[in-house]
Amino acid sequence: MPAPSGCGKVDLEKHFLAHARGHSMNGGKYPILDGDLLLLERITANNADSITNTMIAIERYLL
């Protein structure tokens, strides 16, 4: 599925879409709810030091 317009620079080599699962991030001002579509970036040793091999939500898109 292509990334939604307005997501900025999306690089198919490192970005991917996935649905959120679970309820651990559903609090606060901008909650991420179970089933929300997330734009994620694969972190490697080449593009991050302390967060290598960790997934971090960088933007979310609500259907």
C-alpha cells in the first residue's frame, strides 16, 4: 500500500506501514489506538546509534 500523501519524504528502502496492536499507547494527548495505521522507519546502525534494532513510530495516519 502506498504511503498517504502528506507524509513527507518516504523511502521504500527504510519506511513501511503497519497497524498498531494493543492498548499500551492509547493515553495522552495524541493516543495511538489499536488498529491505527502507522508509518514506521527501519532503524539500522547506519542511521541511528542508541536506537538500533528498535521500531519507533514517526507519524500516524488515521483511516
